[in-house]
Amino acid sequence: MVSLRHEYKQRQRWRHVILAMLLAVVLAWAGIGAWSARPAQSSTGATQVTSYIVKPGDTLWSYASSITPKGQDVSETVDELIELNDLDSGALQAGQRIIVPNE
């Protein structure tokens, strides 16, 4: 009977030791994460936008070509339009309203 109590207490101590070690690891991990976290920063600032209603026959590439300044990459404009409008692809439908940057 005494050995059973002693064994039970030893197991309980080990559980407490393991729990304390796990807690210490979690707290250390959370502390390091909080210490190294930095606020997000954007160097571009806010983008001024307007909207455009897609006409029959418009493609994202053709529209991007029409608004991309001469000498700049049309694919960058396409990427920007996809991001601004949260598009899954470059497919457009007539009558669809998209947000375009004022440039």
C-alpha cells in the first residue's frame, strides 16, 4: 500500500515537471514571437483608384495595355489589376466593374 502511494506521487511529480517544462517552452516561444514581431509597413502608401465597366471584347491584357504608361511593363499592370480586384484569373465579363488605379 505504501509503495503504491509512493509510486503514485512519483508519477504525479513527473507529470508536474513535464507540464512545467512544456509551459516554459510555450511561454518562451510566445515571448520570442512577440519580441521579434514588427508592424507591417508599406512604402507605396494608398493607391488612388477609379472604376471601369468592362465592355464586350475587353480582356484584362488589352485593358491593361491601354492604361499602362509607355515604356512600362503591361504584365505589372495586369498583376496590379488582379490584386486590386481580388480576381482568381485574368478573365473578365462584359458589364463587370473593376477597380483601376488613377495614374
